[in-house]
Amino acid sequence: EAQVTQNPRYLITVTGKKLTVTCSQNMNHEYMSWYRQDPGLGLRQIYYSMNVEVTDKGDVPEGYKVSRKEKRNFPLILESPSPNQTSLYFCASSFFGQGANSPLHFGNGTRLTVT
Amino acid sequence: QQQVKQSPQSLIVQKGGISIINCAYENTAFDYFPWYQQFPGKGPALLIAIRPDVSEKKEGRFTISFNKSAKQFSLHIMDSQPGDSATYFCAASIANSGYALNFGKGTSLLVTP
């Protein structure tokens, strides 16, 4: 089954404790991206990757890191989480960008709480 | 700066009614306008999309209307059903450019029985 898999689904952590949210896709997509979803703010892009070893900042990159060492994986790293990073996070992928023949496929989300 | 403005933020419609969600954009370079549907506990999923060379696209009960001169587009859900209750996001981008989708803030739709 074609899918984007995120882990964990739920995560509660404390301020300053480094964490990684994993994302893997099995569709051979070149493009991958991370979003955060907050009430009233919609979906905001954190980082994206056009291909292996190519990453770039989205709209809200502060406090996050990513890496793209393999085509299928795109982990999101919070080196020193803070309470304002409490949010619902989504990983997404597509063949290339978000064109008419390349819809974004989203994972089922990771709900992160930072206390 | 929000490049795509979506309204209303929430919407309650009776079963069988028409749900209408509106979006407006500023960047005239945008040429791809998708709508995503998100159910609780799930990620958004592409529902329907339109290119600006047509003014309307229909897929089943879902229709996108596009007004290029006004820089507006809307989603109409005909004969709304309780199973349509979800959050809907409009978006805009430059197709196949690799640039990010610019999402609206979302509309929470509740269809009552």
C-alpha cells in the first residue's frame, strides 16, 4: 500500500530534550516536506526536500532540523524542544513539487506536546 | 503573509444542503488550485483540483468554481452528508515548479443529520 508513515503518532516530552520524528514513504517520491498544523493557523511548512541531500527552509523553520540521506526517509529533528513547538506535525511527499500530476500525500500526523 | 485567504473558518450545514467554502489569492502566477480534505486523526488528502484554464470542475458532489479575474475560487459540496464533516483546506501554487503549496487556514465543516 502506497503510504507515508510517521512515527510516533503521539509524543510527550520535556523542554530541551532532543527528539526525532521519523517519516518514510514507499512511493519513490522525490519531494518530501514537513508541516505543522495549529488551530486557527492552518498548515505551515517547516522544511522541504526536493531530493536526496537537498533541503530548504519553509515558512517556520526556526527550532527544527531535517536531513535527507535516503530518498524514502525525511526525519524531523527538534534539538531543544520548547512549549511553543507543541503542535500536530505532518510529513508529506509527492513526485515533484505540487503540480497537477503530483498531489501531496500526507502521513497521519504526530501530535507533539512539550511541557 | 497569508497568500491564500479562506473563509469561513467554520460552517454548519444541514444534511442535503449545499456547503460553500471560499478562497482568495493574490499571486497571479499561481496556476494550480487544489482542495484537501482532512478527517479527524488523519492527514489531509487531495479532494479535487483545478487549473485556471477552466472556470469549473466537478467530481461527483464536489465542484470547484474559479474566477480568474477576481482571483477567487470556491468549493461547493452539493447534497452535503454527515460523512462530509471534515476540515477543508484550499491551496495554491505554481504547478510543477517545486514551490510549496500555499494553504488557506482551513474550514471546519459539520453536516448535521
